[in-house]
Amino acid sequence: MTNETPSTDRRVRMVLITGLSGSGKSSVAKCFEDLGYYCLDNLPVALLRPVLEDPARYVEGAQRIAVVADIRAPHMASSLPAMIRGIDRSRLDPFLLFLDTTDEVLIRRYSETRRRHPLGADGSVLEAIERERSQLQDLRGLADLVLDTTELTIHDIRARVFREFSPERFARSQLTISLVSFGFKRGIPYGSDMIFDLRFLPNPYFHDELRDQSGLDRPVLDFLEQETDFQEVASRLGDLLDYVLPRFVAEHRSYLTIGIGCTGGRHRSVAMVERLARRLQGSDWTIRKLHRDIARESAGGPGPGPTEPEMVELPQ
């Protein structure tokens, strides 16, 4: 979904907010209201279809619209994917935001609020959550951004929505690329679009003088840059990104998350993210980098549990 400056793009911008029940859609909708979006909550499919076809007819004068669509509306999960694919993008600039949360957190939220799950007329809450995940699978696959709210407070959610969807953000770049270094032993970053495994490269961890340093430190960089494979992989990954990024834009993507992994997420993956960020800096894209596990590997300790780490955004 191309993001042009407001002065040249006259299409109505519509954010479709969907996801699991209890994942925070109502809280996110309030954030969009504060950003100046005209918000519609839980439209029936019969009403949502004409709004997608001609939003200006039904929301006169609004250039930014947010629509909450969830499992409460009958046939939403089965109908919305085809409706999204059929949008006339010359009139509407759509963005699909999918909210997700772990089963454990959802069960706790339903227990605390004592509310009934929309699909929970029969059976347990967990069974209802599993049915909803299955029904929303196609929509999740179409999402421009999957936002995991498991560890986010309402203040974290507000900050994230404002950072990603403020008008200034859309005026700056067509595509935001997040380069994330991580350790495979702590799992693949949630919502990754592409994953590259660097565990075949020599590991600085096994050198005593490098173990407590990271891929941000010159000695580790010197060690890796002496390796022909590191140089070759950096070059080939850069060439691949040069080739595929314009094609993601052609498919109307606004966000792309690229995970670069090694064993612990402290040496090889960090160095590669830094190398790729330097190569992409100054391009047409907004580049953000995140070293997810670098602090957790310091001092040999496991570090804190999962959080929403701060991204470093590179100037264009």
C-alpha cells in the first residue's frame, strides 16, 4: 500500500482493525480517534462492503477512516479477505492491522473481566479462542502489520499506534523496513516476514576475548569481516533486498520485518543487521533496526522476559 504525501495522494486512507477478541481492538480504535480518524466499530458485512467500495459516499469529508471488524459480525472472517482483495486502490488506500495475543493472556483477560467470548456459547474459553484463531487465519496472512499486544500496556499500545500511524509517518516513506537481530534459542521474532539464519558462520562466542563483546564492537566486526562467508552473505543479502523491496511496494506493503538470527543474538546477527542497515540507509525506505537479544546475552545471564524493545530509526 503506497504511502504518498497528503498533497499528492487524494485517496481515502482506511485502516481495517481486526484480530482476536480481547487483544485490544477497542483500545487501538480510541488511539485512531485521537489521531483524527473517523472510527466505525463492528460494522455488519452488508454495510462494510459498500463502505469499502465508496467510503466518501458514506463518510463524507473524511480522509482518514478506521474500521473495527471482528468475529462478532456474522460471516466477517469468511467474507473480508475477498473484499480486501477487491478494493479499488485508486480510490481507497487500505491498511490491514491485525492484533494478536497469546492464549494464556487472553484466558486471563476473560477471567478478569468475566466477559463471555463471542464464540464461547458452548465449551471453554480456550476452545473458543482456538476456533477464532482458525477462522481468522486468512485475515492474519493478509495483514500489513501484526501487532502482538501480549506484553503491552495501554500506554505502550498508544505509543506504538501513534508512532506507526501519525500523518507525519505516512508523509515520509513508502515502506518501513525493520531489521531485527535475534537468537534462535529465544525464538523467532513475532510477525517476521523474512528470516535468515547465520549459524553457519564462525561464532565469536567461542573466543574468550570476544565473548562478552557484541556485533557492535570493533573487535567482533574485525573478526567477522575477515571471514569470506560473512562478506559474501552480506553482499548477497543486500542484492536480494535491492531486488525484492520494490516488489513488496508494488504489492502495496507498508511494513516489512526481516529477522537475522544466530544462536544467541549477540554477535553474528547484530553485525549483519548493522551492515545491511548501512547499505540500505539513504534509500527510498524508512529503515529501523532492533537488536532484540543483545542485552539478554550480556553477563551470561538470561536477561528479562519478552518486551517491546525500542527501535532505532535511521535518518533517510
